[in-house]
Amino acid sequence: MKIRTRLQVLTAAAAALIVFMAFLFSWSQQRLAAANRANNLADKIVSSVFERKALTSDYLYTANPQAKEQWLAKQKEISALLQETPAYLVAISDQQTFAALQADLERSSALFQQIVSNRRSVSTGRQHQPEAELIENRLEGQLLRHFLVTIADALQLQKGSNLRIAATQRTATSVSLFMIVSVALVVLIFVWSLGRIISKGIKSLQQGAAAIGTGNLHFIIPVVADDEFADVAVAFNTMSEKLAASHTALEQDIVARKRVAAEIEGLNLELNQTVAQLEGANSELEAFAYSVSHDLRAPLRAMGGFSEALIEDYGDKLEAEARDYLDEIVIGSRHMGQLIDGLLTLSRSTRGELRHDRVDLSALAERIGNELKKSELQRRVEWQIEPGLSTGGDGRMIEVIMRNLLDNAWKYTTGKTSSLIRVYDEYEEGTRFFCVADNGAGFDMAHAEKLFQPFQRLHRQDEFPGIGIGLATAQRIVHRHGGTIQATGAPRQGATFRFSLPYGEEPSMEEL
């Protein structure tokens, strides 16, 4: 299953849980609202019963007609409240309490009506005063008893509402907590499993890159799943197959060149034809190397592109170790791209016909030096360029030589408090050498043979960046001009590179 599909499934599950949580929350809020409403009605009933008791006392002791009317109005108000209450009763015990409350209020109303009727009989003379007082005292006692029972029932209803409120709140809290914990566990388990899948995929890609780096061009990454890592693995395997095929073809071509060289040595009569064949084979080899360098870019772009897409889409979900593995793949892809560019540059330096230009080396060094100064304005480097330096040759290629040598001098003097770069010439046994010297990091002469080998470096990448192709390119251009290039230096005491360019130029008497 694709990683994107897994994430979509997780999102759908999380959305379903959230909807269910919302439903439970709504249900608990409805129950809580009903309990609060029942509690409010119970409060109003208790308050109204107490007010009715006060009106009863007012009527009994003062015979105030207005108090009677107010008592009847209050009784209607209590009846209206009782009509609203059943809709908010949930428990059976609450319904029983409500029925008892309703019955007590009805009996209280009947007793009050009897008191009113008894007094009316006295006023009309149908009943004697002593007998009426006895009846009224008895009715008043019964009315008081029903009042107390009514208050007790109303308070019981109020207590039940409070208990329901508390129970509903506890239930809502428990359900919410359970759902939150469930969602968290599901997400954690899914993220853990997804991280494990990504870690395995990245580790497999890292192993493949390491195998290719050690020269195992036949390494194949096993494809065991159907996800984005499988796509990257297929692209990597395709690149590995093309690398192996290119390497085999290159070895075969080299063998063929050696065979041709051996035939040239043994067949003097066919010297001209053999030389032409050798030149053709050399051109084909350079074109082949150029083609191979271009063919490497497609799988390399695929590997780098898939890795960068994975970082963009799922970088925030990756574990730190997995993200580091993926970053190493991207860095390795970019470095391989730089190596391919270096191969192309090295290949171009040996193709094409040489031009016959007159090159002002002093002006060229001044221009390159100004470009380097603008690239790092904060650096303070002393430049000593001998005026009047000129030579013959292909101007474009000679600029490549000077740019590589001056770039190296600028780079390896980084960190010096007083940096110095010199450009001058000198003669040795009738040969004119152009020199570029600096007082920078230098090198150990025991490893000087590696300086002009492609991709060989005498300093660590974290000290001085580079891919090790500049000096190899400069050497090839110098050799094409029929000259030589040499290097001398010592650790932390600087380095001097000098080269000769006899192509198209004969030294004058003044120069000698």
C-alpha cells in the first residue's frame, strides 16, 4: 500500500472518530440541558410553594381578600410549572416524586378551598363560629402538613436533577477522555509503523548508494513493497544497471584500444592507417564518456527528485534518524551530479581543435582576481601580479587553467590572517614557466602524484570544498599545448603551481 494511501486511511479514521465524539458531546449536552432545566423548574416550584405558604398565612390571620386572590394566582403559576416539568424528567424515581408532588399540591388546593368555604359559611350565618374555628384549625393543620410534604418532594426533585447533572458531566468527561486516548493511540501506532517503513526504505537506499560508491555496480535493491520507496528502488536499480553496462563497455573499449596500440607497434607498414584508427577510437571513447555522463543524469535526477519529494511531503512525520538518512541520499545525489559535471568538463578539455590566440596572462589574472574579491568582500588578500605576462595558445583553454589555479589559491588561503597570491614567470633550462603561488594550506609532497588525478583530493571536504577535477582539467589542457605542469608545497606553508605553454610560441631573445 502506498504511503499516501495509508495517510488517507488514517485521516478518514480520525475524521470518523471526531464525528462520533461530536455526536456523543451533543448527546451529553442535551442531557445536561434537560437536567439543568429540571433543576431550574424545581427551584421555581420550591420558591413558589414558599410564596404560597406566605400568602396562606396572610389570608388565615388577616382575612385579606387580596391575599386569597394572590394565593389562587400563585396556585395557577405552580400548576403551569408542573405542566412543563414532565418533559425534563428522565429517571423513574423523579417521575414518582413528581406524581407525589402534583398530588400534594392538588390536596393543598382543596384544603385551602375548604377553608375559604368554611369562612364564607360563617359570614352567611349557616355555621356557628365555634364549630367553624374547630374545622378551620383542623384544615389549617392538614394544609401545613401537605406544605411540608410538598417542600420535601420539590427538594427531592431538585436533588435528583443535581445528581443527573453531575452524572451527565462525568459521563461526558469519561467518553471524551476515552475517545481522545483512542485517537492518540491509533495515531501513535500508525505513525510508528509508518516511520518503521520509511526507516527501512531509507536504509535500503543508503546501502545501495554505499555499494555503488565502493564500486559494486551490479548491486540491486530488493523491491518488497508497492510504495514510493519501491519507485525509488526501481529508479536506483535502473541507474545501477546502466552504470554496470557503461563500465563494461568502457572496459571493452579500453581493451580494444590496447589491442590497436599493440598492432601499431608491430605493423610499421600500416603506421598511417593505424594512427588514424587510434585517433578515431580516441574520439569515440571521449564521445562515449560524454554520452555516459549524460545517461547517468536521468536515474540520478529520479533518485534525487523522489528523495526530495519524500522530504517535502512526509518530512515532518519522519524520525530524526530517517530524515538524516534521506538527507544523505539527497547530498549524495547532488555530489554525484557535481562529479558528472566534472567528467563533462574534463571531457571537453580534450576535444576540439586548438586556436592560435595571443593571451595577456597579467590582464587575465587581474580580471579573475577582481571577480574573486567581489565574491568575498570581507577577505583581505594581497595580490602580486607581474605585468607584461603573455603567451600563445587557445585563449579559452588558457583561461580555464588560470581560473582553476587562482581559484585554488584563493580557496586554500582561507583563514589566513595575511593571505598572499603571486602570479609571475621564471625560466628553467630555456623553458618559460608561468607560476601561481600562495601562502595557504599547502600539501605534503609525498602525495603530490594525486594532485592531477581526477577526483583525488589532499584535503577533507569539510575543510575545503571541491570535487578534485580542476587540476586534472588544467593538466590536460597544458598537455594539449605540449607543455608540462608541476606543483611544489609544504603543509601550512603554501603551494606553487607552474606550467609551460610552448604551443605556437617561440621564446624571444629578450625573454631568454
